[in-house]
Amino acid sequence: MSATPVTHSSLNGFEMPHTGGDFREGIRLLARLARVAEQTCQSTGISLPQYRLLVSAAEGPQRASELAAAVGVSRPTLTSLVDGLEQAGLVRRVPVATDRRGIQLELSAAGREATYRAERALSVRLLTLMNGEPQNVVPLVHGVVSDIGAALDREGREAR
């Protein structure tokens, strides 16, 4: 596998990397997919940030700053998201035994079900976009997504 050289072009004074001329289209596609994901989550009764919070909370105890970073929101917005999910019966705030002020989130059965519904709806939506034939696309996308996910995980650990 040969590496594609990275070139740059200027757009409004900003340097933009290009790989074979389609890097920008990939970025735009990601933005469109984010909108599809938001609409799809909404159709299941939760927002995309709520879905990300449920997924992150299911991974185990985390500090509020870690959860906010994982969800991609500010601390005040995180509090609002948690309040809404708690009122909906999807999460519970549970005291941390080793930290008097610490609170961790625990998904309720309804929270696990909401996460499953959102993931199922997202899967169906993406399969529909691929005409139900993911066998050629999924392995390729999985490789790219795995690499980007690992980079985001590294970035998150470095920010702590």
C-alpha cells in the first residue's frame, strides 16, 4: 500500500490538506452523516448527544470532565443532558464510594433499551443508504473508523 502525498491548497487563508483531491468531499460527507445520525437518533426519542452520553456512561465510571469530553459538550451542557436523561428514567446518579463529591452515571434498563433502539435505527439507516449490501463497504469503513477512533482515544487520554 503506497502513501498518497499530502498537498495543500489555500481556502480563505487557511491551508487545507488534500489526499487525491477527495479529502474535502470526505469531510463534507462526515458532516452529512452526522446530520443523518442526529435525525435517526431523534426518531428513537433521544438526541445524538444523549446517545453518546449513554454509550460513554455504559463504559464505566468517569469524571464529569471525561464524560463531557467524550460526548463533545461543555460541563454545563453535560449537566443538562444528565438531568434530562435522569428525568426520563434512562440514567441514575450513583455516589462514588471513594469520592464524597463524585457521582457516576448508571444506565437503567430503559437507558440500555434506548441505546439499543438508537443503535438499531442507526444500523438500519446506514444499511438502507448502502442498499442493504454492506459487504464491500463495511470492511473499508471499519478500517478507517477504527483508525480515527484510536486517534480520538489517544487524544482524549492526552487531554486528561
